[in-house]
Amino acid sequence: MKTVEGRNTREKAGRALLVLLVAGALAGAALLPTLISVLQQQP
């Protein structure tokens, strides 16, 4: 039983990490054009 619980916890943690990675990638892709334009505006 403990092994099953551990495996489930590990899968949940992995899934949460994957979701965080995807969300971070989407946020980065959304912010990239803004960052580039801000950098280009500087003299």
C-alpha cells in the first residue's frame, strides 16, 4: 500500500511540475515581445 501511495504522490508531483513548466513557458512566450520592445526602446 505504501508503494502505491508513494507512486501516486510522485505522479502528482511530476504532473504539477509539468503544469508549472508549461505555464511558465506560456508566460515567458507572452512576455517575450514586451521584453524585446522595452529593450529596443532604451538608447
